[in-house]
Amino acid sequence: MSKNFPSSVPSIVISGPSIVTEYRKVQLQCITTKEHKNLLWYFSSNEPGAQYKPLQSSSSVRLRSNGSTVDIRCVNENHVGSYRCCANGSVCNQTSLFVLSAADNHSSLRPADKPALNSGVFDVPGSGSFSLSIYHARLSEDIYITRESSVSLCDFFLTRGRECFENRSPNMVSYNVRNATMEDSGRFDIKMLVNQHWEQFHLHIMIRGIPTVHMNSYSILKNTSHINLQCHGNAYPPPNITFSYTPCNPMEMTNLNSLDRRHCGGITTLPQHLERYSLFNYTTNYEVVVPSWPIETGPGIVFCHATNSEGSTATETFLYVRNFPDPMVLSVISPTDVILYHDVVNITCQVDVYNFTNQFTIHHGGSSFDLIGQRHHYAWVGTFLVHINNASHNEVFCTAHHTNGAILMKKLELLVKYPSKPHILSTNDTVNTTIASGVHLRLECDIVGTPTPDIVWIKNDDHLRDKHGHIIGITLHRNETGATYKCLGKNRFGTAIKTWNIVKEGVVMLTLYNILRFKPMVVNNWASWWTDKWYGPTCSKQIFHGNSLLTATKPLV
């Protein structure tokens, strides 16, 4: 770190790493508050009695022409020590350099593949044995290597049943580890206390190993067109993944270990360009996904094969195609609306063809009977009839038999109701009314019954296919003088009809001029009686002709 100096004297900062991996290139740069041509570098090994000496260019050290930068081309233990940069021979700042070294012949150290200078990768062979040395200056007060910020390197390996030895000397700390495995890989933090300042370095110790592979079984519905295939595990170096698939007879897919492969077809290898890798930096974890793979040949076996320089591993799992999500389904086929007392109910019991036989046992109303199911796609299906005679018949049980001898039972509770024909709740089945032009009218069909009636709306004998439910809104168009609306409520026991006769206000439906005024008259062979009371300034009156509401006008004379 630099010190504070008077403004007339330039301050100096040295940039560059303090802890580096062996054999890498290191650059130290001397930065001042203003440009100086006379920058000088000095080096001390910090050995007892060692003095700072001017740093000279050599085969491994190169000084830039202005003296601001030092390049060490291939750093090793000989470059460990203190580096001092001075301006005008009086203002100086210094830094220290520490070197990590792979002390065995089979491991290797390299900088991490990212811009940060304070991290590296320690590549350890599959034997799990390695030696690591840290060369440091004598002025270092303390050095630690920890895992997860608290556990020392040796404690970490010892608690996992490995061997670990630590040796310390005045200018070096070394670690010897034996029998480590790929699962021990991870990040270790190197911390050095120098002049009451902590220098830190992240070391990723990666132990090579044969890939481990895991897959979950897949279960999809038969109408599914695509599926995501996933394979995950641990490996270092990162593995090459291959997926493959073979279709199988679903009735033979009970156990992978005992499956006779003669019941399966040929193997199809999926193109690797479909794969999406997720590699977690500086860990052994990996995940590979084949997104949206088309399902074309039905159930079978999915394979995942992982290979790296240490070896190969494969795993396989079943791909189940099912008619329904649950292993067992018990449901009513008919009647489709509601179950009534004295109905004959058609019920189906279904189980997967995987791991189940086609034998069912049905329990209803205190009796039991056996049933042999038929295969439908990927399920055994048993269909049977039950008679609902009283309230005790509202429960049905179906028992299916697993191939391992276990049983699976499901209960179906039937909601049973008393039947009733469609009928109108209100007292009138016909409503006569008038509305003004452009006014919206709400029609409510109060027809009920058990089962719930289906409602159909009719206008002037035409089916209104766009009108649904018990309530609709209507209006008379400009050129309409009236309309007749009907709602029909129908269930399997009958039909009920409700009618609305609607006319537009102020419309002349029948002219009375020159027709009998206060006497019975005949209109379309129907007798109507006219009252002698006229309404309003328009001299109009309303009469009922049959079920129709008529408006009549009389001109003033």
C-alpha cells in the first residue's frame, strides 16, 4: 500500500498480484501522481541479511524503458520477495510476491480462466495424491488455507478419511494429501497476513475422476408430443454426454435389471447438437438437457452416457407413457350428468400396464366380484355396471393387483339424487310485455329439474345458437314490431317451455276504423272482446288475442 506524502512530492502505487501460480507471467506496474522519467526498481529476497538491490533486466525479468513496469516472464520460487519502486530516489513504495507450486510430478497449476488475478486451478490426477507448496517471504506473519472460510485444508481432508500432512519452514508451507477423490474438489482460500494486511488467493483444487451419472425416470401422458431429457452428475474434466433411446413393450417394463432386451427395439442416438450444457465453473457438477425432444415411438428406455479422460459411465431409466397421471383411476362413464336412485351406473377402473396385472376386484353394496381388464393404450381397463337401489349403494371400491403381490385400492363415492322432470319455478309459463324501441330486456328462464335441464333458446321458431344459460339479454331491432322468445329446458325425464310475447310500444297491430267498435269481433277465427275504454291521446287500446298482446289505434274524428 502507498503512503501519504506532501502534495509537492509524488505518491506511488504498485499494481499487480501478490500471490501467483508458478510459471505464469507476472506484471508489476509503478503508478505515480504525475509522470516521472526516473523510476527505479529494487528487489530483496528477504533472507537474513539480504539488502535491496537494483533490479536489472535478465532472461526472466524485463524492465520497460521508462522503468514503470516490471515483467516476470516465468515466475518461480527465485522471484519470491519484496519489490520496491522509487521516484527521484526518495519516494518509494513496495509490494511482496508469493508463489504457489505443484510439488509433485503429476499435478499442475494454472491461472483461473477469468480476469481476476487472485485465483488459480490446481489440477490433481485421479489417484487423489498431490503436494502443494507456498513460497513466501520471511516477513509473512501467518499463512492459512481454508475450505468454506473456517475449516483448514488438512482438517477438511482428514474428516473425510483422507491423509494430509502440513510442513512449515521459514520461507515455505507445504501440504501433502493422499487418497482424495473427485468429490473432495472445491475452492480453498489461501490467506497471508503481511504487514497487518491480509492477502487472499482462491485456489480451486480439482481432482480428476470418472463421471458419475444420474437420471430420474420419466412419466408423460400419451398426448404429450415433446419432453425434456436431463442427465446430471459429477465429473472432472467435464464429460462428453450422449443420449440414446430404445422403445420397449410396456407390459415388460417392470424392472430395468431383469428386463429382457428382446422386448425392446433398436437404439437411437440423439444428435449432440440438441444438448444444452450447464457446467458450473470450478466445480465437478454438470447438467445436460435435451430440450423438447419429440416422442414418436412410445415408452422405452432412455440412456445417458458420460465420458471424459478418466473413463466412462452410463445410466438408464424408463420412459413411461401413461393414459392418466395417477397409477389408478376409478370413474363413472354413464350417466354423464347426475346419478339418480334406480339408475344403472356404468363405471370403469383403470391401472397402468406397468407393474400391474389385468385382474380387478370390485366391491359394491356388500358384495364382491372379480373382473378381467382389457388393454387400452397404456392401461388395463375394467368396465362394470352397478345398480343404485338405496343410499347404501353410493360407494364403489376397486382393487388392482401389483406384479409384486401388493394391492392398490381406490374408492369412488357416488352423489345420488332423486329425479324430477323439468318444471318452471314461477307461476306463469307465458309472459306478455311491451318494450320501447332500442331498450334492452333481460329474460330469465327459471326451468329446473334433476338432472339439471339443458337450456335452448328460440326466437320466432329459430334456434338461437349463440344464446346459452338461463339468462339472456334481447332487444327489438328497428324494423321489428314484435317477437316471441321461448326457452326449452330438457333432461332425460321430459321438457318444459317458457314463452315471452314481446311487442314494441306504439306499433299499430290492428286498425279499428270502420270495424265494429264496442262489440265482439272475429280475428283469424278467434273471438276477442273489446272493452270500451281507449287510452291516451293516440286513441289506442290493448287487447289479448289468444296468447298474443295486440295494440289497436283509432283515428280521431
